[in-house]
Amino acid sequence: MGALTVSRIDTSLLNLAVPVALIAIALYFLFAPKLSDADRASRLPFEPFVPVLGFVVGFYDGIFGPGTGSFFTVGFVVLFGLGLTRATGSTKALNVTSNLAALVIFIPQGQVIWPIALVMAIGQIAGGYIGARTGIRYGAAVIRPLVVVVSIAMALKLIFFP
């Protein structure tokens, strides 16, 4: 739905809103007490609300994209009480799903620049593999600071190089 919508709306508001949201995520992960790999009590029932989270963040991903993984991770930690490593792993499954759904729309429209897309896909697979192995091995001790650094870096990139 986001990929269909992007060609029909003005996304300039996102140029400001997304960096602010990414900085808020960084601050949450920086200052939130007891962010660990241990699961906690869920604030929302998992089964009916995970599809809602997937739709909302997936819609955003189809329209704009940057920070999608951070938004999914925060949703899993804050709303569903998942530990950081489990939340990050679940994020990967939803992120690839939203990317594939967007491709279903963008490929027939001829919106994919294949040489760039293939290089990015290779980098994403390699980075995902290394990141997953690192996350499993070191858990929240590595994931937490990386979420902070990556969220701030993406926010700065979007602010200074839109």
C-alpha cells in the first residue's frame, strides 16, 4: 500500500518527521532502563496487534524507508515486551517481507535500477548475516549501542543530505 501511495503524495513532511522519530528512538535506546535480551510482559496482545505493527511500519517502508528496522524493533520491545535480540530477529523477517511487497509494485512500474539493486541486495545479505551472527553471540550489549548509533547516523544523513 505504501509503494502504491508514494507516487501520489508529497513526502516532504517525512523529511522532517523521520529524523525526529529516529532521534527519539536513539534516545529511548540510550536511556531506557533494563533493555536486555530477556522478554518482559507485553503491553498489547501479540497475535492481533503484530499484523497492525507490520502494516503501519510496512506502509511507511513502502513510502519512504529509512529507519524501518528501528521502528519495528521499538515496536517489538515497547509494545510486545520482546528482548532486544528476539525483537531484532523478528524485525528482519518483517523488513524483508515489506521489501518484497514493495518490489511487487516497483518492478512492473520499471522503478528498479537493477545494477544498484543487486549490489545493495548483496550488501544487505552479507551485512544481515554478519549482523545476525554478532547479535546472537553478543546480544543486547552490542545491539543497543548499534541501534543508537545507526538511528542517529540515519537522522543526520536525512537532515543534511536529503
